[in-house]
Amino acid sequence: MRLFSDHYVQALDAEERVWVDKVRTLCRDTLGPKAAEVAREDVFAWDNFRLLCHTGIVGTAFPLAYGGTEARMQLRVRLIEELGRVCSASASIITGTDLSTRAIVSGASDAMKRELLPGLCDGRLQAAFALTEPGAGSDVRRLSTTAQLEGETYLVTGRKKFITRANTADWLVVVARQAGTEARGTPALIALLVPTGAEGVHISEPVAKLSWYGVPICEIELSSVQVPTSWRLGAVGDGFELAQDALVRARIGHASMALGRAIGAIEIAATYCNDRSVFGERLGAKQGVQWMLADLATQIEASRALVFNAAAAYDRGAPDAAMMASMAKLHATDLCMRVVTDALQLAGGRGFLKNFPLERFFRDAKLNQIGEGSSEVHKTVIGRDLVRRAREAERHPCLHDGSTELY
Ligand SMILES: Cc1cc2nc3c(=O)[nH]c(=O)nc-3n(C[C@H](O)[C@H](O)[C@H](O)COP(=O)(O)OP(=O)(O)OC[C@H]3O[C@@H](n4cnc5c(N)ncnc54)[C@H](O)[C@@H]3O)c2cc1C
């Protein structure tokens, strides 16, 4: 019996439920017990990566034709939630696969798909997604990395920042502006495949960070790197949409990872509240503690419903899937920060100790609110969309015709 309800798993078909069982077993026997050790040093978690490839969990993101299982997002959110419950690095290996390989799946030539996807699926190859720059994070349209077209070759120059797993990647998906397209208004963004071993690519040593140890980040310098046009993903001008598609999947993944961690934090805190006695009774017998846990657990279940709906919208190809993904990420990641803060508080001084898992959960929660679009950016996107759609949407029946200013 698990502390949190299993009804989303019951909504999966029998074959999909086998995948959930497989990941649960991995988490219980290997990834969970090893998570503290993985999080001790910020070096790539090779063993976890190989295990997640070998067991086909990385492959759930890839099409059948290239060795994957093309799982529905409704299944993948369950798998990522399970991984996030014990180990952020393992969950990030899965969400990072979406981020770095989705544009290849949707935009690469058939020849490049055949060359790269089977290896990316089984772990012989790795890719990293290089969008963010020192001058362009939330505001990606300010990208300054430039691809200058000369005949059939692009010369790519620029700097990328915060790129996860750049130091273990064989290929980069680089989003750049194509030089010479500014005259038409907004410069056309393109996505290009760049081998990390190409002349002119310099990848820094891993940059020290707060948490998410096991999946290092690096800076990248690109100096007139030659890239054949056949390695462009999609058409000229498709860079933004290809990045967005990858980001939507990764955002749903971030939300699931955050929920998994929130669930794990409540499980640990509730166990502590049962074990610990204060003022003559168990900590968990105090109404204040029960109300705190009840509030958090109820919010978690509400957020799971939102994430499930976002995953289902994505699977259906619904036009509002991106908006649902923004809402799911905003809600789940902000909630996770709150949950880990309160769970750590419930565990008192032990929560603050390195050898108690909540300290790691607390540090790990922060990145989900920043990566793949920060909470503020998602609020802006959701709010702007609501105001825009209010102009065209069906008018509320309690309003008179005409301008509301006439009331
Ligand atoms: C560990 C880690 C891993 C990462 N991995 C990758 C990766 O693999 N590939 C990649 O391309 N990028 C990656 N990133 C970059 C990440 O996506 C960016 O950090 C993120 O998008 C925010 O951009 P920024 O850091 O430049 O913040 P800024 O854009 O400088 O924003 C600073 C703050 O301002 C807030 N803000 C922005 N706009 C508004 C607004 N309109 N209203 C109110 N507040 C606002 C933001 O929410 C943020 O809190 C990673 C980052 C980290 C820390």
C-alpha cells in the first residue's frame, strides 16, 4: 500500500502498468538507496543513465522505428513521478532526454534520424539542448548566437550558458538566429545539430551549483563552427517552434518530477511524525501537524490531476496542451517548494542534516521553479493568453451586450 493514491496508474493499460512496476522496482532496489550517494558529487550519474537506458526507460521518449516505445505522456508522467520521488538526477535524465532529442525526432532529416536516434535511445549517444545564453534566458527571442550561411554550410558563433550534460553529450541541439534574416523583421531562429567534437566548440568544466548533482551544467563557446545545412532541424524559422515543442514535453516532465519529490517528502515527514514523540504523544497525533499534512496532500492530489490533464491534452494533440503544460509546471513546482519546506520543518533538526533525505529534496526543489521557463514566465504566459482569449471567447451570460464600461 502506498501513502498516495494509485488511481492514475489504474487509468493506464496493462502493458503500461508493467512499465510503472518496472520503475518502482528500480526505485525501491537501486535508484532510491543510491540517491544520496549520487547526490554527493556533481559528476554525471553514468550508472543511473546506463540503467535507465538498458531498461528501456530512456527509450520511452523515442519512436518505435528507432528502437523506442513511443510511450504516451500519460505513462511518462507516472514514470517521471516515480523517479522524482527518490532521485532528481534520474528524473532529470528522462526530462532532459525530451528536451535534447525531441527536436531531432521532429525536425532531423531521415538520414540524421537513422544515424542518431537509435544511439540516443539506447545510450550509445547523448545530446544536450543549447538554448539559453548569457543575455537570453527567460526572453529567448534575444538570442545572439548567429548562424551565417555560406553556400551549404553554416558558420555558428556565440555562447551558451547553463547547458545540462554538455560535457557528456556527443551532439548539441543549438538554437541560433540565421544571419541576414533581420531585414524581414524578427530574425529567423533555426535549430542546428552540432557535434561536440567539432572544431570551434569549447565546453567548459562543469559549473558549481546548488543541487541536482549527477547532471552537471556547462558553458559552451562556439567560434565559427562549420555545420552543413543538412544538419539543420526543420526549416529556416522553425527554431522557436521546435524548441517550444521540446519545452512543452519537458515542462510536463518537470511538473511530474516536482510532484514525485513532493510525494516523497510527505512520505518521509509522515513517517517521522509517527516515529517521533513530543510532549507525551506522537508528533503525528497533533491536530496542527495533521492539518498541515492534510493541506499539502490535498494540494498534491489536485496538482496530479492538473498534470494528468496536461499529459492527456499533449497526447491528444490538443491546441491548449502548451498552456496546460505551463499551468501544470507552475502549480506543481511552486507546490513542491512549499511541500519540501514544510516537510523539512516537520522533521525539525533532522530535516537539516545531510544524512536525512529532506535536505536534498529541499535543495533540489528550487530548480524546477526556474528551468524550462520560470514560474514568473509561466504566469505571464497564462495571464496574457487569458486576456487575449477574453476578446474572442463566449461572453458571460450575466453581462449585458456592449462595452462593460457602460455599466
Ligand atoms: C541547473 C540548470 C540547468 C539548466 N539546463 C539548461 C539546458 O539544458 N539548456 C538550456 O538551454 N538552458 C538550461 N538552463 C537555463 C534555464 O532554462 C534558465 O535559467 C531559465 O530559463 C531562466 O533564465 P535566466 O536564468 O537567464 O533568468 P532571467 O531571464 O535573467 O530571469 C531572472 C528572473 O526574472 C524573472 N522574470 C523574467 N521575466 C519576468 C517577467 N516578465 N515578470 C516577472 N519576472 C520575470 C524570472 O522568473 C527569473 O526569476 C538551466 C538552468 C539551470 C540553473
